[in-house]
Amino acid sequence: MEPELAIALPAAGAILTVFLKASPRLALLLGSIAGALAVAAIVVAAPGVASDQLGVMLSISAMSRALLLAAAGALGLVVAFAPSGAGRVALLTWGLAGFAGMAAIAAAPSLDIVIVLTLGIALLHAALAGRRSLAARLRAPALAVALVGAGLLFARAEGPPMLARFAAVGLAAGLVAVLGLLPYIHEFDPEEVTAASPIAWLAFLGPILGVVIVTRARDLVPTAAAAFGAVLIGLGLLNILWGSLASWLTEKGTSAWHYSFMADWGLVLCAFGIQVSDGQAAAVLILFGLLLNRLPLYLWSRRSMRESIQTDRPINLLAAAMLAGSAPFAGFAARILLLRGATQLYWPLALVIGVGLLLWLPPSLRLGRSLGAPHGRQAVGVGIALAAGAAIGLYPQPILSLAGL
């Protein structure tokens, strides 16, 4: 029954907060309770054990379970320590709705249902008030659904081995399209609210989608695992280069953050493409950092970026170090695992990735300064994010064990 509760409780919480928005405190209280109960259901759920209470076999893998807990932690950080004046009820509403969708994707019994759920989430996301047109918001998700659907057709078709390779390419391209990575970058408006922007796909919905599509794709095309991994690595290297350079050179601070998410996803794609245990561990740690560190810091920096405030205080330098993947933060452990896994596969690949990692420093310093001078609740939130990143970096094994690695 736990997968069903993990989906239903946050959905009910989102509906409650919509109806109670006239009473913000009550909305926050009831929404938070619903979210906490959903987290409890995920914690007690046995990874991989199916439940058919609704007539559909639902189960959540260990890796998806770990990332759902990280997403819940990120949502809690963002809502609890939002800057004064921020719409905390709106953040909680859309966060709970997104979390319900993520839980449904994680528990889905097949990739076909994942496609339908992704399209439904895309339609709901496109309905949010934003600065981009409906067509612009739906273009990339629709392309992603088409590419993954084509990959499924090739995977299930009888024929020569080349069809499995076509399937691998379609599935990898569909993953990149739904996330909004190069070469399918979503149209981005720096002034658009975060809930309606492509950041929602990159930083909140994306980790679960990425894990589910990658793991299901490997099961669908086991004979083309090498081709699937090669495509992921190629796309990953492309996004590392483009994302880090664009984050450094672009004029707008919000766009710099957008590109930095793309660069981090480049590392994740490379890690998944390596297909050894160290690579999978690196992917999990990077995704944890994306959810618990980069996403909250981005949201907390938006006000200072609007006011063109940049500071060089110690907290800004610590944030920059965490974003750059420096020791002792989680990104450093992830990068060590990634390089070790790449060395096992093909040592020149480790050299290329190592050179690419050097590109993180200049944009990370810029992003750290864009945080401004946090104060009040926001300062506490930044401190918690830094502490969490350091704790995971110093001792990542509990996170990896939670993810079944």
C-alpha cells in the first residue's frame, strides 16, 4: 500500500493547499502533514516489492526511493527557509503536486505508463501562469514522448540487432529532450517564476525521470547496452562543455544558473553511461547535490539577482566551493567516483572528464556571489544546505546504501 500512499498523500496535500490558500498558516500546516506522511510511506516501503491494492502492480526501486526522499528534503528546505515575502503556500502546492507525479513515475510498472504520466505532468506544468507560450512549453516534452515512444517501438520490434541500437538512441535522446539538455534545450525566460520554468524539469522532476528511463532502458535493450552507454556519455560530455562555458560567459545571472544545471546533468549522463558501480554511485551523489544543494541555492539567490547584489563573504565562497564540487562536499566524492569509474572503462575518457571538471570553478564563483548576503530564515537554510553537502561528502555510504549501491 506504500506506493499508493506515496502518490495519493502529496496529491491530496496539493489540493488542500489550493482550497486553503486564503488561510496560509493552515494551508502550510496541512500540506506539510500530507507531505510528511508521504515521506513516511516511502521510508517504510520495501524497495522493489510490488503492491497491487489498486489492481496495478506498483513498486519503487531503491534508487528511486532515495531520490524521492532527497526531493522531499529539497522541498522542505525551500518552503521552510524561503525568504520573507516569498509565496510559501504556492511553493508547497506545486512542490507537492510535482512530488506526487514523481512518485507515480517511480512506481509505474512500465515505460509506457511513464510516457503517459510525463505527458500529463507536462500539460499541467504548461497550464501554470508564465511568460512563455503554451506551444513553447509543450514542444520539448512532446518531442521527448515521441522519441521515447519510438525507442520503445524499436526495442520491441523483431529484426536485426541494429533495431536495438536505434532503440537505445531514441531512449537516450528522449531523456535529454524531457530534461531540456543540449541539443534539446527548453526555451528559458530568466524572469519567469521557477515553478513554471524549465528549472522544474532540470532540478526537481528530472532526477526521478532520469533514473527511471535509464534503468528501464537497460532492461529493454540489454543487447545494446554499450550503444546506450556511449550515447549517454557523448551527450554528457557535450552538456558538460556547453553548460559550464555558457554559465561562465552568459550575461544574466539566472541564465548562468540554468546552464549550471545542464553542466551537472552532463556529469550524471556520463556517470550513467559508464555502467559500472562507481559510475552509478557518482550519478546518485550528483543528483542528491542537485536536489539538496543547487536547487535551494538557486531559489534563494533569485531575489539578490533581481536586485543585482553580489557579495564575497565566507558563506558565498563556501557555496561556490560546494557548487564546484570541491572537498569536503558531496560533489567531490561524486567526481572521484566518476573518474575512477571512467578509468575502469577507458582511461582517456577519465582524462577528458577531468579536464571538463576544471571548467566548473569560474562559473561556481559567479554563482556563489549571486547568493548575496543571506539573512534570517534564508541564512539558516543556506547553512543547512552546506552542512548536508559536507556530511554527504565526508560519509556518502549511507546515501549509497539507501540507493541500493
